[in-house]
Amino acid sequence: MKATDVAGTALANTMRSKLRTFLTVVAIVIGAFTLTLTTGLGAGINKYVDNVVEGFGKPGELTVMKQQDMSSAGAASGSPQEYTEQDAAGGEMFGMPLLTQEDLAAIEDTEHVTEVKTYRVAEPEYIQGPDDRKWQTGFMGSSGEIDMLTFSAGRAPEAGAAEIVMPESWVEDLGAGDAEDLVGTELTVVAATPLQEHKSVTATVVGVTKAAASGAGTAPTPSESLEQAIYDITTEGLPESQRNTYFQATAIVEDPEANEDAVKQALADQGLLAQTLEEQLGVIRGIIDAVTWVLTGFALIALLAASFGIINTLLMAVQERTREIGLMKALGMTGGKIFGLFTMEAVVIGLLGSLVGIGLGVAVGLIANQVLTTGPLSGVTGLVLFAVNPLALLLILLLIVAIAFIAGTLPALRAARKDPIEALRHE
């Protein structure tokens, strides 16, 4: 009996009791469907995170911040902390200590650091369009992000000119017909001094940006000169020690693979925390992976339950076909071939269930991804909820077939060990 004959016979035998086979296959489909959705969800979200990382920075860039002294949480422990002159010089933002000019100098002097980038926080009150309507802005994009922007019209602003680029979402609100029409428009950017005196700067729109998954291009982004002008207004009259501070800086490392760890350690010795963007997003990846593994566990439990269904189905088949087994042995079929015949039936059931489950999982995942990312979650630029990973799908298929094969070995052994004479006498 050739392998093709065994496979054909096994397929025919599984169709003898259609309802029983159908119910067993359904149990496998549920497990395969859940596994497919779980792996696709994990792959999709991780792909989105990769897109964010790609849009935010380049290899060799370290985000440097002042290390937070955990003892500063004195309020939580009930004990006051001693005030020092460094506290006045550095200041805080969002509860984090700020980088001073001395810190920036220390970063620049660190071996293997080729460049240090700093970012001002431009925080105007509003932007006034040609029709005199005023629009709130909140935080603006940073001039340091200009290299990461993608333009649907116009160009990047020049560092020394009072220029600005606007996101596509602002085009209609500013009264332009399309992105090209907005280019060349003059806007009035109004900021407030610490004493709440409003001052304005005129800026020319030179480009319109597309939103990226990283968030770049979703807010008005000023040139370096305009950013400085706004910053000067919002910090007017403040001591120099407070004006020349930064929440974070970016250090460019030469040959990052060889020198990144050494630079991190050198900065840590100076009380500075340096991280790559991948490290900063590591917590998110960890949560995603943890949820994926939990859902995978539920899918494996479903497959375990399905394996008992396969065992039950084949044990009943062995019982019903006892005389047939005796006849096959009497005609010269070996126990090994009978074992192979029944395990092949288990594999066929597993293969049917896995193919249907994987197909349904992929279809539902792709449809749900399209519906959600263009509907309720359309505001999240570049979001990917489900991604097809061919290797993962192949592994799911092989896993289910392997589980089905193992589940089929018990009934197959029972069939292979039957005595042909006793089997022929079976009623």
C-alpha cells in the first residue's frame, strides 16, 4: 500500500462519520483561528511600533535625560528634602530634572559622541490665519524633527528664516483649497510672556506635512529661528539659568554597535540617563508580548481539548471497524501499516481543521484591521492591528498536525495490536 493510497484511504475513512468528524474539526478550527489571530495581532502591533521607531530616530541616536534622584520623592515618604543651588539652576519639567549647559558640555565631551542636538519647547498661545480666525496649537513640533517630515506640498523650512510647515489637517481650517494653496500663506504666531503679555511673530508657510506613525508631521513645525523667537517670548525676563535648560537632548554616537554601551555607561557615571528609542518602547513591547502569550495559552488549551476529540473519534472508529481491521491483517497488512492508516486519519483531521482555522483567522484579521484602522481608530496614523506572518502560519499548521498525530497514536496502536482472528469474530 503506497503512501498516496494510505492518504486517500484515510481521507475516505474520515468521511464515513461526517458529523463526528465535523465536530472534531470544528474544535481544531477554534484553536487554529485563535492562534492565527493572536500571532497576527502581535505581529501587527509590533510592526506599528517598528514604524514609530523608524520615524522617530536613526541608528546611533541616544536620548539623554537627567537621571531622576529617587530620593526626591520625599513627599511620598513624608520627609523633606534639602534644597540646593543646583535645584534652582536646573529646574524641572513634568517632575523630571532639566539638562543644563554644563550637562550638554559633558555630553559633547564624552568619547565617541560626534554631535549633540537640543530641542526647544515652542509653546505659543495660538496661530492666527489670513481670515483672522485664531487656532489653538498646544505644543508645536520641534525644529529637530524636520528631517523626519514627509511633505505633500512645499519644502522644509530654512533654519534662519521665520518659516513654518503645517500638517495636512490644518489646510481646510486655514481657508486653503488644498496643500499647494496653503504654501506661501503668512500666519501670525502669538505667544505669551511669563507676565501674560501677548507678543506675535509673523511666519510664512513653506510646506505641508503628512502625518507619520511616529506622530511627526501632525503639528505645526517651526524653523529653528521661529522656534527660538517663540521660546524667547515665553521665557522673557527669566534668569539665564532657567532659559538655557532642556528636557532632553539627542547624542549621536559613532559606530553605535561598538560604542553605544560605553557611551551609556560614561553618561551614567555623570548622572545622565541615555536610551535608544527601542529601549524606551521596550515596556510597550513587553506588554504586547505578554498579552500575546496569554491569548496563545488559551488557544493551546482549545487545541488540547480538540486532541481529546481526535482520540475519541478514532477510538470509536477502531471499535466500529474491528472486523475490517481483522480482515486487513488476514490479507497480509502489517501492524505498522494499520498504525500508519489510523495516524494518517488523525493527521487529515488536523490538517482540515488547521487550514480552515488559519484561513478564517487571516480573513477576519485583515478585514478587522481594515475596518478599525479606517473607522474608529483612523486617528492613529500608521496603525497596524493585524499582520500576516507566513512563517508563523506555517508553524501553527505544523503544530496542529503534530498534535493531531500524537493524539492519533493511542487509537492507532490499539488497532495495530488487534489479533486478526479475534477481530474477525467481533460482532
